Amino acid sequence: MSWTQKGEGFPGQQIVVLPKWVVGNALQQPLLRDLLPTDIGFFPKAAGHLRERVVGVDQAIFIYCTYGTGWCELGGQRRLVHPGELLVIPPNVSHAYGADEKRPWSIFWVHATGAGMKSLLDEFGVTLDRPLFFLGQDPQLVALFEEVIDIVEHGYTPS
């Protein structure tokens, strides 16, 4: 794996990255320490989108495809990602993913951390051989992503 990365810069994109001090404080809160979104966004028709992380990141990554096609390389296998599918990348795992050149994906994505992450991934049955889950194209799921983006965009209070 070695490509030219394009991690952002898409027309109409939304990105919110919580400052490290906010994440640190939130992980001390009883209601937030088990599962906390640290970064979240939406990339519409993300032509040229490409991320490669040789050692992964210390959060789990959830990518929900709403349009187009993308791909991921995880555990030595390349897989296509289609609309209605959720790609789940566990923490600290080497990976690469990106948009299809002819029909680039639109994605909602979130990085999340917390003491309950391993239990959540186990409950989903996430493995390197099974990182994709079909959720369907659900407007309610899109609304939930949009709501979380809106909430974290408008302040860092525990509420």
C-alpha cells in the first residue's frame, strides 16, 4: 500500500474533530467513557478520497456508505463497499480505504473510542475477515449521523 492520500477537501463536506483535551475530559465522565465519538463527518461524492494507515489509529472507525462505491483493504484482503453498507475498522489495525474512481462514494464516518469499544465490536461480530455489515439505505440512520455532527459542532459540554 502506498498511494497519494486525500483525506479531506471535498465540496460540501462536514468534519468535526474534538480537541484532545475534550476527549480526555469526556472519557472521565461515567456516561461517556464507554463510547465516545472523537471525529465525525460527511464526505459527499468524495472523488479521490483515499486514506492509508499502516499502524491504524487508536479509535475504531465506522464508515457508512450512502451513495457510490468505495473499497477497503483490511487483513490482507480488498473488499468493495456499496451503498447501505457499514465498514468497521477496529483500533490499531493496518488499513486503507478510498472512493471508486468512476462512482465515488458518499460517506458518513465516525471515529470512536471508549472502555466499551471491544465489547461493542464483539457484539457486532467485527473481525478482519468480516468488517462489512449491510444496514440498508435508511434515512433514520442518516438523520442520526447528522444529529451527532450537529451536537458535537455546537459545544463541548458534558450534556
